[in-house]
Amino acid sequence: MHRDLSNDIDRLTTQLADLRAALAKQASASADDASSYIMPRARQAVRQLRHEGYQLSNTARQNPGATTGAIVGALALIAGFAFLLSKGGSDRG
């Protein structure tokens, strides 16, 4: 009886290890799929934000009386997005 329980425990331990490995592999594949879907779109968004930031800075130069707080905020957002994307791209190694 004790021997049967030990065998069952060993078998279940092996199955659990196999299940953990399979789930880890699936999670890794899902993360890679999500990254390959999101990263190109995020990079395009950053390019668009940079372009808009450039347009805003030109407008600010042409209209010095314009409110600069919103422009500075928009440029900070662009810099933040660019920083996050550069960190995300370098982590994939």
C-alpha cells in the first residue's frame, strides 16, 4: 500500500513537472506572439507622435503667444513612449 502511494506520488510529480514545462513554453510563445503584434504598431504610433510633436514645436515657434504647457506635455509623452519602446525592444535580445 505504501509502495503504491509512493509510486503514485512520483508519477504525479513527474506529470506536474511536465505540465509546468508545457505551460511555461506556451506562455513564452504567447508573449512572443503578443510582442510581434504590438511592437510594430507601437513603433508606428511613436513615429506619428514624434511627427505631431515636431508640428507642435513649429507652431509654437511661429506663435510664441500660444500655451506652451500643452506642448511641453505632449513632447514629454512622446519622449516617454519612445523610452518605453526602446526599453521593450532591448529586452527581447
